[in-house]
Amino acid sequence: MDESGIRKRKESQNGSTDLTKDNKEVVKAVALQKDVGLLSGICLIVGTMIGSGIFISPKSVLLYSGAVGPCLLIWTACGVLSTLGALCYAELGTMITKSGGEYPYFMEAFGSIVAYLYSWTTIMVLKPSSFAIITLSFAEYASTPFYPGCSPPLIVTKCLAAAAILIITSINCLSVKLASYVQNFFTAAKLVIILVIVGAGIVLLAQGKTENFSNAFDGTATSFGAIGLAFYNGLWAYDGWNQLNFITEELKNPFRDLPLAIVIGIPLVTVCYVLVNVAYFTVMTTTELLLSPAVAVTFGDRVLYPASWIVPLFVVFSTFGSANGSCFTAGRLVYVSGREGHMVKILSYINVKRYTPAPALIFNGVLAIFYIIPADINTLINYFSFAQWFFYGLAALALIVMRFTRKDLDRPVKIPVVLAGIMVLVSCYLVLAPIIDKPELEYLYCTIFIFSGLILYYPFVYRKVNWGRKIMRPITMHLQLLMDVAPPEKTE
């Protein structure tokens, strides 16, 4: 019904001609709202980056780097690299103010096929597997106190992880503001425990606990692939620096908030990570750290006893908050992909009462539960990093390409193009180094899966076969009624 029709109906029912509010409500019912401010943006970046990585990855980074010195250097370098990448994304996000992370940038720079392959891989594997990894870490820490002296049964861990996925998905389906409040609370909680660990480390350093820092470079790894794997595990702990680009359309002021949140959030995380690792090495030798089942918990037992229980509690908070951030942003990519016709249309629908992309969030949650079943965290991390850094490099390349092909676009943030070039080269190294050093079939499977999306792209996206639409039409209608959702309405 057009605006004049709405006016006549309102006048006949209520005798009122004040339509401004009612018309806004019609728009609001079918569009995501700009509810995310600067503080929530910073909390999304910091809260998603600081998950279980800083409490688990120190072992992996130390294992591949070989010594304390290179381990700390790699943690610092990972922070610098994440900042470079995020600066590239600040230019892209303020130039193309669409949600969906790299998806709209690939669409603009390389066309529909590349954007589709990205959405196919990220929606089907990368985002739900990341969600699964974080919730499994949450489940391990949450269940460990109930099984003193032994590891929790695998079935308990998996069930708890599945329950966490259901709770987090429900929170995000209920309200964007509720999800933001949850994110802000758990971000504050994880910063508290990091301050406790760092503060304890500073006190120990002042007391002269520096023996683990002598001969810090003895035993440094020299293998091309080993250093690449050390970066993989370190960068997995930093992953999340691009999360704000997934919700650009929901930022109150993307031109101000996006770059500011990046400049504040990522250096904060880098400082926290390096200082936390320094604190670990004040009480643990390299051998002890590698043998520790949970580095942060071991640190707490040695330094904070009898209040050591606060460490696993706050690690649980940390992983839960990180999982919430991952779910929040993953739903937006699914939503945008469905809106552009690269996924089924029902995934782009919005709940008309709560204004959340409920179908997209539920789809991501269901896939994450499936990824819990194998539960091999290390394999998932390597698989995730290999494909993810390929797309990070491609996004930096998109920035360079659009400097020449889309000179007409306004760029409120413009970085030196050499930074994007560095990002492309580093991404190539991180993708190729482990493959050259130690070829494994999982890399081939990853590549095959990425390009297998073309099997679905040709008939359903490019050709738009009629029989596919006939099958989906009744399914879409029933799901729309079941979930109380409607297609998004175009708004300025």
C-alpha cells in the first residue's frame, strides 16, 4: 500500500493525519536499525578478538617459534599485522558502507563470482566453524571444575558447547540491543581478568622473576613453515579485527565510529596480549607452559591462590563474549548474501517485531552445532586460518584494484596503498608457507570446497532456474509464517 493509501486508512480509523511515526514504524519493521554506537563497536572488536586464544594459543605460538624471545616478537608482529589489515578495512568500510564484511568489497572490485565464492566458503565453513571452536573452548573451561584431576568427558563438552550456541543464537534473535549489552558486559569482564594477570606479572617482575627472559632466543625455530604456523596460531587469537565491517549498516555513524573503533580497539588488544604473555613467562618456563593443559589456569593456581578460581571463571566469560560477537557478525553476512541473491531469500528476511535477521542467525547456529561433532580444535584452527587469510589478502587486493577502477568513490579514510600491498604479500606468505613446508590434504580439500560453490552458482544464481524457485516458494512461505519474518525494505 502506498503512502496515500496508508493516510486514508489511518484517517478513517483514528481520525488522525499524523503519519510520520506510523510510516517510520513500517520501515522499521522490515529493516535493520542503526543501534550500534562507538562504545559498542569497540566492545565488539575487543570482545571478539579476546576470546580463548590468549588463554590457549600461547602454547601453540611458543611450540612453533621455539623460544620466549621470538614468541613475544610474533605476538607483537601479529598485533601490528592485524592493525595494518584493519586500516585497509577502515578505508573499504567507509568507502562502501554496506554490511557483510569482505562480501560487498569483492562484489564491487571483482564481480559476482568472487563475492559468491567468499560467501559460500565463509557462511558454510569459516563462520560456523569459528563459532564452534570458541564454544568448545568455553565448554572445556566451564566443565573442568566439575571434574577435578581429569579431563571432562567429551560428550559433556560437546553438549555444553551446543547449549551455549543455542543460548547465544537466541539472544541475538531476540534483540540487537540485548546482544550489544551482552557483548559490552563480557568485554568488560575479560578486560578485568587481563588486568589481574598483567598486574600480577608486573609485581613478579618487580620482585626479580626474570630468569625465563635470559637467553630468550635460544632454540629459535628457523623453519619457513614453522614460523608460518606460529603466525597462524597467533593471528587466530587476534582474529576479529574486521568484525565491525560486517555490521556497517547498523553503525550510527560509520564514517566516524568504524575507524575510531579500529584505532582504539586493536592496539588495546595488542598491548594486552603481549603483557599477558610476559606475565605467563614470569612464573612458567617454556617446558612448563607447553605442558600446561590451560595456561591461564596454571598461572592462576601459582600466583593467585586461594583466589585462583577467578581465572577459569573469567575465561568462561571471555569465551562466551567472543562467541556472542562471532554469532552477531556471522548473521549479517548470511543476511546480506541472501539479500543479494547468493543464498536463499528466506535468509535475508527480518523479524518484524524484533528487527533481527533471525533466519540468518538460526542457520549459522545450526551449522555451528554440526561442526561441534568432530571437535578437533587444532585441525579446525589451521583449516580456518588457511582459507581466512586468503580472503584477507584478497580484500587488500580489492582496495588496490578499486584505487584504479573506482576513483569516483568517496574515501573518508584513505591509507597509503603500500600498506595494502604489504597486507597482500603477508597473506600470500601465510597461505603458501605451511603448504610448501608441509603439504597436507586438508589444504587441497579447502581449495576444492571453495570452488565447489560454482556447482550451485551456475544453475541457481547465474541461470536462476525456475524449478529451484518453485521448490523454494512454499518453503519460504511456511518459514516466513513460522518465524514471523518479512523481506528487508530498501532504505536510504
